[in-house]
Amino acid sequence: MNKPFVRMSALCVLGLISFVTLNCTRSQPKRQAKEPPTRPSDIQVEVKSGGPLVLTTTTSAFEVGPSGYVQAFLLRDGKRLTLDDPKPGVPNESDYFVQNGADVHFILDFDQAKILESIGKLGRGKHVEIPAHVLGNAPGGIQRVLTVEAYDDFPNLLLSTVDYKNTGAADVTLDRVVDQQHRFSAKVADPKAAPFDMWTFQGSSYEWGKDDVFKLTRTSAQPNAMGEAVKGGYGGGVPVVAFWTASVGEAIGHVETLPLTLSLPVKVDSDQRVDTSLDIPAHASLKPGESYSTPRSFVTVYHGDFYEPLRIWSSVLQKEGWNIPKPSSEAYNISWCGWGYEFNVTPAQMEGTIPKLKEMNIKWATLDDRWFDTYGDWNPRAETFPGDSIKTMADDFHKQNLLVQLWWLPLGAEDGQGKWESHKYIVSKVVQEHPDWLILDKEGKHGRMTRDLAALCPAVPEVQAYYKQLTEKFIRDWGYDGSKLDNIYSVPQCYNPTHHHKSPQDSVNAVADVYKIIFQTTRAIKPNSVTQSCPCGTPPSLAWLPYMDQAVTADPVGATQVRRRIKMYKALLGPDSAVYGDHVELSTMDRVGKDQWREHGEDFASTIGTGGVVGTKFVWPEIEGPKFKEVNLTEHKDEVWKKWTSLYNQKMLSKGNFLDLYTYGYDFPEGYAIEKDGAMYYAFFTPEQNGEWKGEVELRGLKPGTYHVTDYTDGKALGTVEAGIGKSPKLDASFKDHLLVEVSH
């Protein structure tokens, strides 16, 4: 088997940096060499004997200390702002490896540093290589080189990789490799603050409903496993963790385009500082002459909240080969979902809502969970969709000029083990006929994914062909206009010997291939289709982010998560991306018992005001019984729904340009801004849902001039404001829950 991240010396001779992903994954495509830039980088590099090495851009400075610890400084308003707080007088190791339970540390040899012009997809920049020698009594025979890269077009970002080479005569084992280790403290930026007094975004997918944006506490700790499926079937994630105060923020992560299996642990330590790093399960054994290279990691320093580091991260990946598609125009239209009827929805119930959908100018209907017989086979369920009724229903919606979407879950298949709340599993036909397609774990058992399903291995060509055929059946043969891909996260690593993987990680990496096939096949059949991707209750996976029309706030537990996740996706996918706010009923949720929720929200403002796409799952005509009490479209709701759906269709702020003008956690009230058709639209929200605000709101981002301010929810004029050069006007405001205003000349 190939060794993870291992390079043979012959490749070094040829100058080919061939990088192999975690746990023996398939080879990372070589970065294309480019001609040297026509003029050198403007980034300044200063090296002192004994350290530090300092790279200074137009907005930031990065200091690499003797141990390899990187301190990042934001150069703003004449100040050097940072959260980095390395321990004085000890070897603060930013990069090291673990061998037989012991940390192996190094000291950088700055006198041997090589400073070069960067050549690559990220444009002009500086490329610095710094060799290092083993510290103390650690075993010899291992050479380390730290490479750091800074780019003119990304002045707040520093990339780094570490290469470990076995220069001895015996094998060297690397159990774990730790990269980008940082120790953050809010006290560095504000001497009066507690060290952990900061907000954080943590992009892992490991628990339904957990906040991915939250304020750290004295006991905060989170493993942030990325890549492969984790307990409960979650997994994937966005490999970024960010931290910010009112004045400065920092974030770390990796910028490889594959969903590498590693972790970004965060912990508030006993000294109240915040420890974080890139922790890689290397499990590598280097023979003499072999090398191990870490993924390309980063640290970024900035002003603001989680939006800016996610925007930077996405921008780098797009330069490196990600292609974020422009959403279908239909992705911005309101969607009604049949999930209000839950698992046993019928064609009659779906079609019964058509008059109300047309009355509210709702363009989409979604046939949700359990229309099918078994996970994996995806044939209509005979007791609810007999005969060709699933196709007839789509035709009936089309006759009313409505579009219809189909719910399904790729890669999962029933194998006779386990159950879901809707039914007990049988052995699906696809598993009966193709047991060799399944992912196997280390013990040879069926690997489990979300909903305790067996997983088909996405790296198997026949599995990829199968999902192309399924997509063609749904979109071309049945006539559906898109897919709602739900409960999608990741898959386990695959140890099935019949698949002949280079690495067990191949299955995790190939998740992207299946979602690409589904998206591209759908687009080819229906160019105006909508592929919606929903990682229920968690952040998304970088594997499938580039292969959808519409993101989803994904089972938000209340309106606060709706707003934060819309902002997250606007950063990741672009300021005019289509982000479905999910069912508005989820905007207010109360826990009932241990695992049940009462969903009774009417907060359309949290979706509309932040630039999201409105959604709902009402039941109409009304059905008696407690099960449907909260989702019935009552006379009161009918009036509320008509008001907000009309307002959404009139303004269509989801197509506007989302502007990152307010810092979450530090600007009050919570604010959002969207620019559209020459006007600015602001949304402000009280700290508590249904709370009250009385005071000023700041209207940021306006060019100098006089503006009229209108509450666009009811057309009420709120007066005029005057914007000056570098001065944002303030508006006296008194409101409950939210204030949505339009500001125009």
C-alpha cells in the first residue's frame, strides 16, 4: 500500500510534489506550474539570524518564531492586532509529530532560509522554505522543512506546509502530525477581557442542532473531526475554525480541495487560553529517503466575524480548482414542502395544496421523505404511490405551472440491519444484487452512515453509474424538476478488498464524484432545475459544496441559526447565492420531551432580511389532531403567510448582494445589509427572540448623500438620514423582534 502523504526520493529528484492524502488516499492532482509573474511580489520578507522571519503584506504581518509558531498581526488604524499569545520561554511548537506517544520538536535554522517568488494559481507572492533540526534528545535521522507562502491577492492569509524526510538508515514512524498550533487570548487585544472571551465558528459536522457559531466559555472543548463519517452518521464539515473579538479575529484550517480526515480541536485550557491546531492521524512509516508532507494549512487574521475567513477560504479553493456554479434562476423562488404531512403523504394531499400555492405565488412543491419503498432502491412505495402515480403527480403540478422536487438520500442502502423512525429495514434489491458495492469497515462489517444505513462506496465506478441512472429516472423519466438531497454528510472509510483502493480514504474523497454526477446529470436534462443539498442540523461538507444550486439552513433550531447559516453560506458560495431558509415553522422551536420539538415559527423576517429563500411546510386544508396542529394553515397563518410571501416576491432580496458590514456578537442590535437595484436593505434583530429594542441603529455602507428610510414590511416612512464621507448615519428606532428597512435616494 502507498503511505499517506509519503513521497519517494525519486519524485524529489524529478521535482514533482506528488501529495498523497490521508490514510493512503488517491493522489492529489499536481498543482500546475505557471510562468513567473511579470513583476515580483510587493510582500516584504525580513529574516533575522535566530528568528523571527517576518512577512509583511499591505494589511497583515506574520512572524515565524524559532519553534515554527506563527503569530499573525492585523495592521489596522496604526495598530498591530492579534489573538496569538504564545507561551514565553518554552518551545511553542506550531508544527511537530508524535512518535510512540512522545512529541518530536524542532528548531528552525533561519540562516538556511530560502526566499523565492511564488508561482501558482494564487498569483504573485512570496515562498519561503526554512529547514529545521531536531530539538533536544529526540531521535535523529529526520529532517523537517517548513514552507510558508503569502500572496498579494490574499494579504490576510499565510499558507504553510511541512515536509518530514527520513535522512537516517532506519525506518521512522509518524503516529500523528500537528500543524498550525495556536494559543489564542482575547486579553492580547483587550487587557480587560478574560482570555477566552471571544466568539467562534467551528465547521465540523458531528451533532444535530448544535450551534456552529457560539461564544466560548471557561469549559469549551470540541474535537471538530473532519472528513469521514463520525458517530451518528454525521461528518464532512468545513475545515475551518475561527475566533474573533470586537477588534480582531483569526482562523486556521486547510485549503486542500479534498475532504481530508483530520481534526481541528478547540479547547479552553487551564490557563483560560484557547488552544487549537490541525491534528492529522498520520499512521506513517517512512523508509530511508522517504518524505511525508502535510496538507496545505493556513492562518488568517482579519476584522469581523466568521464571514471573512470563510470567504477567504472559499476564494482560495476556487483558485485551486473549485467551481461554484451560478444557481438556476428557479433556485430563488419560494418552496413549499410536503413534510408537514410527514412520512405517509399521498398524491391527493400534495395536490390538494395547489390552489393555496398558486394563491401565494409559491412556485415549488417538494415531495419529501418516505415516498419510496427502500433506501437504495428508490422505487415508489405501493401503499402511498401506487402504479405510476408518482409521475402523474409531477405532471399534474406542471399543468398548474408549478415545479416539483423529489427528496432522496444518496449512497445509503438498507441491508436488513437497523431501522429508522419510519420503518424497519429490509435488504434492498441493490444490496442483494451488488453486495460487493458496499463499504466495509476494518472488521469486514458493513460501514454505517446516516440513519444507520449501509453505505455504497462512491469510489466504485459502478456505484457512480448507478446514481447517474437514478438521477435520469427521477428527472427525465418521472419529470421532476430537481432533487432535495437530505441528511447528507459523509461516508466511512472503506476497507473492502474487492475495491482495490489505494487508501481507505478513497471512499470519503469520492463522495464529491457522486454529487457532481447528480448535479451535472440534472442540469443536462433540465437546465433550470434545482439541486438542493441539506446536511440536517450541521455545517456542510466541502466534498459536495460545489455541486448544488441551493444551500439550506438545514434543520435550524430557531431563527438565530437561520440567520447565521444564511450568512455562512453567503460567505462560502457568494453574496448572491441561493440559500433556502428552510421551513419557516422551524424559526421558533420548543423542546417537548427528550427528542421531540414543537415547531411553530412565523419568523419570515430572519430569512427575507438576510437574503435567504423563503420556505414553508404548511398543511392545507386543515387536518384535525395534535400531529398537525402546529403546521395547519389556520386563518391567522393564512393572512401572515400571504403578507410575507408577497413581500418576498416583491423584493427578492435573495438575489441581492449580501454585504458583510456587521460583526456578529459585538454589533447590537444584530445587523445585516443587502444591496439591490440601487437601494440598501437593512435587517436588525433584537438580542432575544420576541424581545424589544429602543435606541439607535447604524446604517453602514452608504455613499455620501441624503436618503429616505422606509420600513418595507408595512411601507411606513421613518424619515431621512445623511451619510457623510467615512461616517455612517444613525437612525433612532424602536421595534419588537426585528426591523427591516429600505434606504434609497
